[in-house]
Amino acid sequence: MNPSSNFTPAERRESLGAGILAAVSLTAIALFLLGVNSLLLDRPLVPDLDLAVRGAIAGASGFLFGATYRYIIRRDDNSHLKQGAVLAFGLVRGLAIAEAGLTRGEPLPQLVLGGTESLLMFAGTAIVLDFALRRRWIAPFPSEK
């Protein structure tokens, strides 16, 4: 079977739906965590432009995660695949935050917090996607035969 034959217009629409749902979910979680951090660390929220850029980056990351997650897990109920996808996306984002923070001289606890938040954002988004897949709001990607 040709793997590209699975990419029908209907499958592309389902992936688009998964991407949009994940973008909204990850952005909401990211903004929620930003608000919690500002309260707990007694820091003011970031300026509007910075908030918009952070939201746009979270949305783009969520979209890519959602479309990819749907493809990765297919119809499998393999927890290792799900956890691996979350870990891969969370680590890439977390390590990028750590690298940027190191160049600015941020303290290690703040870098660890950023990495932990990244993992939480993708884990929360995976939970939302799994819920939507179970409810058939988004169709799972067909398994190859």
C-alpha cells in the first residue's frame, strides 16, 4: 500500500481539525501558566506585544503537535507512542527555552520551570486530543494494512 494514499482530502481536513484544536488548547494552557507564574512569582504580566508573540508561538507549536500527534498514534492505544510524542515536543520546546535563557544568564531554576511548563503544555494538549479522538470529534488516522 502506498503511504501517500492515506492523505485524502478528508484526512487532511481531520489533521487540520486536530491541529486547530491543539493550537487553541496549547495556547490556552500556555497563557494560563503565564498568568499563574505572574501571580506566584509576583511579576507583572508581559507587555501586550510579547503576550501576542508568545500566544502565536504557542498556537503554531500546538498546531504542529496536533497534526503530528494524530498521525503518530493512529488507531494504536500504545501509551509509549503518546508519551514519546509529548516528550519529544516538550523537550524540543523546553531545550530551546533553556538555550535562550542560558544566553541571557537566567538562573537554572527558571530554566527548569520553563522546561517543565513545556512538558505540561504538550501533555495537557495530548489529553484534549485524546478526549476529542475518543468522542470522534476528530477521526483517528487510519492504520496501514
